Amino acid sequence: MTNVVETLQNAAAGLVVSVIGTYCLSVFASAKLLDEDRGVETTTLEAALMRQQSALAAETQRVSDLTAEVEGLKKPKRTPAEEHQLAVARAGLDSFGEYAAECAIPVLRHLMSHGVLTFGFYDPPLPQRMNAVDVRTTLLALVNLDLVTREQGLKPGTSADSFKIAPGMRAALEELLY
């Protein structure tokens, strides 16, 4: 009987040791397995994040390029001749200094509206608050700056002077005056 009791005790002790051992191994092994799973998931998420950031950077660059292209289409480029005419017109108006707003700009706007101003026996229509002498003097100064042209004596025997915007200066003056 001792043999049976001893066998049962050994079997019970073996069972307890095996259950406790299995439990300890599974606790440590499951922690390691969970950590490995989390590492794989983290790596996968980091790779997805990098792909999305790369795609976002590419789209941002594309938007920037398209914006620059649209801006380039909005602003027409000037030819060298147009740049020169604009510089001549700007320098001419700047040479009037503080009198540009009082004299040159109103006279040029008036001339652009009427096309030609002819001074002869009668004076042409004049800008508001300006007399014929001031308008003619301003126009002669603008002729010297190559912004306006002057034609003398359109008819034989007359002393009429006709003024009009110089060829090629209309676009530059429109940009500066309006």
C-alpha cells in the first residue's frame, strides 16, 4: 500500500510541478509573443505613415508647381521693347516730380481719351481746372520725353499744333496712368 500512496503522491507532485512550470513558461512566452506582434504592427504602421508622408510631399510639390504655373499664366510677360517703353514712360512721369499728379497725368489721360489735341485758332477741349497755356506747356514737355508726338501745321498756311500719344507708348502709359 505504501507503493500506491507513494505513487499517487509522486503523481500529484509531478502534476503540480508540471502545471506550475507550464503556467510560468506560458506567462513569459506570451509576453514575448505579444511584444513581437506589437513590433510587427508598429513596423507596418511606420511604413504606411512614411508612404503617406511621401505621397503628401509629392502632392504638395505638385500643388506648388501648378500654382506657379497659374501665376505665370496670369501675368503676361513683357517683351524687351515693352519693358523699355514702360521704363521710358515711368522715367518721364517721374521727371515731373510733384507736378506729375497736377499736370502730366491729367493731360495724358485727357489726350488718351481724345486721341488728338490740336491747338490752332481755337483751343481743343481741355482737362478740368487747366488752361490752354498749361496744357500746351505740359504737352511740349511730354514731347521732349518721347511720350507724346507733335505735328506742326497740318494744313498749309496754318500754325496749328497737333499732339497725340507717341507710337508704342499707349500700353505703357495705360499701365502707369490707370
